[in-house]
Amino acid sequence: MTDVPSPQGWVRTEDAPRLPAPPNTTGPVGWMLTNLFSSPMNSVLTILGASFVIWIAWGVIDWALIRGVFTGEDREACVAVPDSGACWPYVWAKFHQFVYGFYPFDQRWRVNICFIVGAVALATMAMPSLPYKKWNALFLLVVYPLMTFVLLTGGNLNLSSSTIYFVTGVLLFSSLVVPLAAFGIEDGIRRNKPALVLAGIAVAIWLVSIFVSMPEIAAFGGYISIATLASLVLLTAAAFFSIGHRASTRDIAARSALLGWVGAVSAIIAVLVLVTADFGLVQVETQQWGGLLVTLVVAVTGIVAALPLGILLALGRRSKMVVVRLFSIVFIEVWRGVPLITVLFMASIMLPLFMPEGVNFDKLLRALVGTALFSAAYMAETVRGGLQAIPRGQYEAAQALGLSYWRMMNLIVLPQALKIVIPGIVNAFISLFKDTTLVLIIGLFDLLGIINASFSDPKWVSPQTGTTGYFVAALMFWVFCFAMSRYSLFMERRLATGHKRRGI
Amino acid sequence: MTAVIDEARPQRVSLFNDPKVRSLAAQIIFALLVIWLGYEIYHNTSANLAKLNKSVSFGFLWTTAGFDIIQRPIEYTRDSTYFRAILVGFLNTLIVAGVGIFLATIIGFIIGIMRLSSNWVIAKIATGYVELIRNIPLLLQIFFWYAAVLKPLPGPKESVNFFDLAFLSNRGLVTLKFIWGEGSGYIGIAFIVGVVGAFVVGHWAKRRQELTGEQFHSFWAGLGLIIGLPLLTFLMLGGPVTFEYPVFKGFNFVGGFTILPELIALVLALSIYTASFIAEIVRAGIMAVSHGQTEAAHSLGLRSQPTLRLVVIPQALRVIIPPLTSQYLNLTKNSSLAVAIAYPDLVAMGGVVNNQSGRAVEVVLIWMFIYLSLSLVTSAFMNWYNARVRLVER
Amino acid sequence: MTSKLLTVALGLGLSVAAVSAASAGTLDDVKAKGFIQCGSNPSLIGFGFPDDQNNWTGFDVDFCRAVAAAIFNDPTKVKFTPLSAKERFTALQSGEIDLLSRNTTWSMSRDTSLGLKFAGVTYYDGQGFMVKKSLGVNSALNLNGASVCTQTGTTTELNLADYFKANNMTYQVVAFEKNEEVLKAYQDGRCDVYTTDQSGLYAERLKLAAPDDHVILPEIISKEPLGPVVRQGDDAWFNVVKWTYYALVNAEDLGITQKNVDEMKTSTNPEVMRFVGKEGDFGVGIALSNDWAAQIIKHVGNYGEIFERNLGEGTKLKIARGKNALWSKGGLQYAPPIR
């Protein structure tokens, strides 16, 4: 067949040889032609843009490296050279202060441990391929803050006796409520009458003691009113009743709730023991903290406290209960409507006025309360975005399975919603991290604050000190924020795969 | 049917399991808690204030302030009241926010469009801008610009002279001051008439196009009305304006109109910072309009300019406007950082008033009230706009 | 879980708060906790200034140490809180600090309407002006039209407005939150004039790149009596602070110094004997030991010594005693006798 010449004439039987693409469309030249010089206008723009970039880059390099002063003991080194650039000896001399503030020299290992442990835990948490996420999260959200608290302040807190009683009271009261909730209220009440009666009397006595002053007796190294003591005793008895009753049950859900509760209670007791224990660490007051340490403490505390608060507020805003929803909306909108600086002023000026007479907050703690409430409002909106993205079907399916509200949220909705908003949370953290600089306005020395304050050190006053200091501050903030924003992008892409439809 | 079900159910539904009762109980408990907390705060505050011989009252606003302010949009001297001082601060906030929003929008749109440029260098410059500016704290940038405005500029004696019309020094930009003479009010009226006229013409042109298909260049006509009418009035009145020239005398320029270095630094920092966010919004907005829209417009015979104006931009704006408004609000709130560089905005003036009068609670309440009102107005606008541009599905 | 964590947080917050809960008088509290919380200026050389290791020095700082020496016989039992002009009164009112020793001007409104009490005038100061030498100004009356940098929330800002109005001069005020910022703006040429208390001007001038290029004008436009402040209605504590100041001045009057205070204990001069606690029970009245005054002098020196150490001719500040000399030497420092 093939030998017979076709009547139509010549037909090509094999592919023509592949020609290389025209030289002006491939390789560096082609790339430049399409991306840089595709039209006269574009060529002009390219040249202008490139010269602009080179001009800026050269300016920075010239100032920082070529004209920069690298060695010296004090300002003389930087003042002596005419038309000098960056004053680096100032940075070398002050760098420790930029990181630790006035934290005592011989105690700085404590800060270092916190930095290192935090970095390692965070890095392993951030890498999606590594296992034990749950435990890591638990460590980061519970153990780590506790550890840093004890390490940085020195622990050995002097809890007043009333605080201890208060916490004990809450614990005992919860011992009644939690197992009750695990069974459903009606069933729980029917089967747990003695405990309930005891607890009811206890609460009544406690309530009465608020309004009627009772005689006090010495106990536990302090004074305690008879009413408090009585209600504590009653609550203990109630707790025994209810625990004893629950322990014998075979209901798996109830048992696990009970187990979780026992775990939580022991954790709380452990926390109390830890913060009050004397580890032989020197007490370091927060006034001595400064620099990067304060920046990180404010940002991390802000976000860790804002997360649970924000979730609660977001749930509240979507709640069907009018009062709860109204409260959440007002709370969120008020905090989001005012600038952080007024919140910080409010925290530093008005918070002491809100407290009962004599009760007093540490300055740093006040700023922390302010930032935590502020970022909780923003976090709530982020989380709300995630909640709204969960299809209605998920809620309906959960309800159809007979799950209660909290179980539906805990088991079905929140795990999905929080996963979606991870990039949002990271972004919230970035803006909080940048916003921590505002605490300098209320007189705390964060990274920017301590750099700003160092300008007035007579030992280092020179025309370039300010610029160099700001340059270092900008660089440090930029590195942190840029890294985090890249991470957020990475997570966004990674998480996006789960929701995008691939193929059919 | 229903009767059968009713019989099948237990007659008595326990109160504890009635969702309505439970929800009501939870709400009552919650409300009581909130009320108790509020009462506790109120009680403590008044007790603490009573201890200091103080009480919350706004009467102090009418006493003499006794300090001076560097930038006064309205008349203010040391003999004015605290109220006026706060009002001056509020107006200064509006000034910085207004100018900042204007500049931030322009820069933001330019950078956003640059990011989408086919030119690699231009796109990368825009990306670099966004990544650099977004990741550095605003306060640091304000400090930077303040130093950058103050340091390289000469003192007032050696100021940079722009044809004797404006002088740039580290005391700011001093320029001509317009002093409007008699009859200037008419120019304002003419301007308002022009704006109204432009609206009317626009409406008329739209209706005519819908009815007859004929087009009318309402944009140019409107612009002509807005600029032309006041200009005409101005000329007819014989140019009732005189200029006050700044003159260097003693330490500083006397007379003229001064733009403070603090204002320049603050506006620069705020608009450059906010522009990096606006750029991202603009980029996302334009990318959100699918290419099919452009192709459809082309296939209908629209050329590229009307395509952009009539098809792409209106759809992009729908995506852009809501986050843009919240950026405007952010800029306004961020202008409170003025306190760090001595620009007398609302927060700074409130701080001074608090220091001089010791009225912390009142001042914080005033701050909250004003900023919350601004937010509410903005979100009201946003809701209105969203309702207006909502896709009407058929 | 979440709600329970919250409860704990609340509990912890309360407990941290409750640590510093003050109950009785400040003096009892101070004795109980073992140190004085003293609010001071973190950036005024000569009055209050922490170095890199957070060692505080200065005139106001030494006053706090003197109070600690009187109570604990140990001048190190002080903790310092750095405070800005703006925060200082709130810090004292809220009980965050026990004693405010931070170049604070005694004025009627502060004494009567802020719930505070001034314990004395440790330093007689007045507001002055600093300008660049190159401007060729030699009197404050030539400052018409000048830009003036100052700190907000101070009496300085008000005096300034009064002074320029009284002299029919115009000016531009650039008012910053912190004195570092004021100084930086002045240095960058934002203002022609820097105004604050004259002692402050001497201190701030040292932080300029070229201190000799600046001159402090002779005019003093206001009375600025600076002194330590305590909360109103706490007489025991007020007395301790007040008499610490008097002891410092009396010691200089009597010629008792840090060096000779131990020898003076054997003195037969009845006035000195009362001072060192050999005669009478003067400590009882203020709930301190009888040699409280001797303890102060032993640890921190008398008024003159504190002045010389922090501000006097031997320091970079080189401030003359002037009005702060003893009454017997033509100054205003005068103390009621211990008897």
C-alpha cells in the first residue's frame, strides 16, 4: 500500500523535524522581550524601575556598609568620621538591651530558655508533616505559658488565702456541675439528690455571706469566714457524692467527661502549686523586662488569650440567644471601633479605677489585659468567618445525630472552622505583633520603645544613632512578620487543597 | 395524625429538657452576670473616684484650658475651653484622615495595578513595596518619616524657596494664604450649584441613553459645571481674593499658610502604610472579575476603554469597596498614633486635657464616643453600599 | 474545657492582683512587704536615671533611698517604677507606687484636687529656656515668634502659654509625650527653644551631641517647687516622708555628714543628741526606731551631700546651690527642729 503513489499527490508520512522556537521567544532574551521590553512604553518603564531599584539598593548598601562605622567604644567613633553612615558599634553595645531590656545579666539564661523552647515547639507545630500535633498544641497553650511565667517572673507567687478559697470553691462547684452535665440535667438530678441538696445549701450560705458579715476564724495561715468554711465543707461532701456516683457508671460518654474533668481539676491544682512553689529563682519584676522580650510576651499572651475568648465571642455572635448575641455584638464592635492606643490608655489609666479598692495591677499586666481584649474582638471576627464557611449541612447532620450544642461545636464545627482560619489567625498575630509597638506610648519598653529610649544615652548620641536604631528595629520586625506572612500563605495553599474540587 | 403522635409522647416534658426554658434560663443567668460585672465596675470606679474627691461630670469641659495648640483649624487660644481644645483635636484628626485617605487611595490603586503589570520589573517593585511596608510596624514608620522630614531639611532661615510662593524647611511647608474678600460666599454657592447641576445632567444623560441609545458626555459636562461655575462667579466678582505672603521674621515665617512637618510625616506614613493594604485589595478586586466578562464585552462590540469602564471596574468595585472602607476606618483609627510625634489629634489633645484636668474617665469616654460614632457611620455607609451593589439575580 | 480554663485565668488574675492589695496604711504595708515602691523619672540625668544594668542614680532617687534607710536601715530596699509625666499621678492614686519622687511641681490644684499631698520642697526650681548659641538670643523676651518644644501634661506647658501671653509674644508650641522625644525634636531643629525646669535643662543639655553649642537663658518664668508626693489621708506615711526630708536638711544644718555621723553619736550637743536618737523618743511618733535620722545620714548623707553628689559642681551638671542653699546661707532650705 505504502509503495503505491497516492492519487492526491505527495503526503507526508512522518513528522517534520521539530524546529527550535524562535530565538526571541525563549531563553533569557525571549523572557526579557516578553516581560521587560514588549513595547516602547514598557521598555521605558523597565529602565526607570530598574534604575529606581538600583538607586535605593545602592543607597542602603552605601549607608550601611561602605560608609558605615563598624568598630568603636562610644559615640566618638561615629562622630569622628565626617559624613559617616550607620553607627554599628552602638548596635553591638546595645543589642543585649534590645533583646532583654533591663533583665538582670546573670538571670538572662531564663529568657534564653523560654526563647529556645518556644522556638522549637513552635517550629515543630508549624511543620505539618510532624506528628503529635495535639500534644504539641497542649504544650504550647498550657505548659509553655506556665513555664515562661514561672521562669520569667521567678514564680513563688503569694496567693492570698481568699484567692485559694475562691479557686477551691469553683473547683468543688464544678465537680457537681460537670458530671451532672455529662448525664443530662434531668437524669443527673434524679440520681444525685444528696449531692445537689448539699451543694444548694453551700451556695446559699455563700451567697448570704456576701451580704451579711460572718465571724472569722483563723485557718490555713489566714482568716476565713465561718460561712466560707461551711460552704467549702458542704461542697466537698457534695463532690464526694457525685464523684462516687459517677465512678460506678458504665456510660462511656459520662465516664470520659468525668475523666476529662478529673484531668482538668488536677491540672488546675498543678498550676496553682507550680506558680506558688519556690524554685529558688530570683524574682524579676516586669519593670525590668524590655526589648524583644516584652514584644514577644505581649504578642504571644495577646494571641493565646484572644483565641479562646475570640471563639466564645464568635459563637456568641452566632448564638440564637438574644442576650448572648447582643452582648457579643456590642463587645466586638466596641473594641473594633476604637483605636488600640485608646484601649491601652484605658487599660493603663482606668483599669485601676475599675478594681476594688487596694487591688492593683502590674503595668505590663494591664497592657496585656488591654491587648487581649482588643485582639479577642478581632479574633472573634476571624473565627466567625470560619464558622460561616462551614456548610449548613454539617450543622444539620450533627443535630440529626442528636449531638448537643457544645458537642456539635466541639466535635464537628470548630475543628473544621478553625482549620480554615489558621491563615487568618496567623495574620491576626502579625498585626498584633506589629501593634505591640504601641505599648511604648503607655511607657512600657518594647523593642521599639527601648531602641527609642537608647537614643538619649549620652554615650551614644550621634547624628546616625537614630537612623541606625530605626534600621535595626525595622529589620527585626520585618524578618519576624515576613516569615510569618509566608507561613500563612503556605498554610493557605496547603489547606485550600482540602476544599477545592479536583477532577470530576 | 398529630393526635397519634401526641399520645405516643410522654405527657409531661421536663422543664430541664425544654429548649425554650433552658435557653431562657441561660440568658437570664448570663444577663445577671453581665449586669453584676457592670455594677461592680461602676461601683468600684465611683468609690475610687470618691476617695480622690472626684466624680464623673463633664462640667470641666467649660473651664479655661490654659495651653496652646500648634495646629488650629478653628480659632483657639490659651483662653479657650477644654471643649474647644478637644474639638480642635477632633478636626485635626479629620484633616489627617481626609488627606491620608485621599493619598492612600491614589498610591494604593497605582501599586495594585502595578502588581498586575505584565512588566516584570514594575510588578516586582510593587510586590517589594507591599511586602516591605506591610511587615513593618506603623509606629516605626511614623518615627522614620518624622526623622526623614526633619533631619535633611534646613532651618527656616535657609529654607528651600519655591519662587517666593512656598518655603520648605524643618518648620514645615509655608505657603500663600488665601484671604477671601467680600462676596466670596457666592463662589461657594456656585460650587454647590455646579455639583447639583452635574448630578442632574448625569441623571438626564443616563435616562436619555436608556430611552434613545444616544450617548452624552456627562462626565465632561459635569466637570465643566463644577469647575466652570465657581470660576465664572469668581471672575464676575472681580477676583475677590488677596494673598498673604509668608515673610521670614526673627525665628520663623510670619503669615502665610503652614503645613506642619508633623502633619507631613503623619500623612506620609499613614498613606504609604495603608496603601500597601489597599494595593492588595485592588489587585484581588480586579482579579476577581473573570476574564470571560472582558471577552463577553468584546464580543458585544465594546472597545477596551468602555469595557474597562462599564464592565470590569463596576464589578471590581463591588469586591473592592467593602474592604476599602474598612481600610479607611483603619487609617482613621491609626491616625491616633499622632500622639507619638506631637501632632495634636483627638487622642493627643485628650491626653493633654486629661493631664491638665485629671479627668481620665471623662476623656476616655469622649474618645470612645467619637471613634465609635465614626465606625458606626462608616459601617452604615458600607451596609447601604452593599445593599445597593448587591447582585440582583433574575 | 474552655470555660473552665477561663475560670482559672480569672482566679490567677485575681491572685496576682491580690498580691499587692493594700489594706492598712502605707507605712504598715511598706514595712510588711519589706521595700518601698518609688515612682521616679527614668530619663533625667541628675534626678533619676537608670544605667544599662538598671542601677538608678539621681537626686530624687536618693530621696527614696533616704526614706528606705529611715524605715529599714537599708537604702537598697527600694524598687523603682519609671514613670512619665502623664502616668505619675495615676500611679500614685492607684497605689501602684508608695512614693512619687519625680521632679513634681507642687501646685494648689495638684495638692487639693488630685487626692495627693506634697511632703515638702526638696528642690526649688523654675522654668527656663535653652536655645542654640548660634541664634544669638540672650533674653527670653527676644523669643517672639519662636517654636518651642516642651512636654505635655506638665505645668511647663501652662506657664509657657501664660508667659508669652503676658509679654504679648507669639510662639508655636510643639508638645511631646516624653522628654526624650522633646530633646530629639529640639536636636533635629524642629524648635528654636527647649523649655522645662531649669535643672532639667542642665541635665538634658548633657544628652545633646554638642552641649556647648547651647545656652540656657537667665530668665526663670515660674516657681517650680519640686517635692515628693504621697497619697492624701495617710498621715503616718506622710510624716515619715516629710521628716525624712527635714532630717536631711537638719543634718546639714547641724554639720552631720555621712562620714562623721558615727562620731556624732557621742556628741554632747543636745540638738545633735536628739538627732541621732540619744535623747528623747522621737522615733516613736513616726513609728520608727529612735536613730532613724542617723540611719538616713549614714546611708545616703545629708541634703548637701546628696545635692553635691548628683547635681553639684563635682558632676557634669554643675548646678549651683542657689535657692537650694540652707536658710542660714541665703537659700530657702529650712527645716523645723527635731524636738
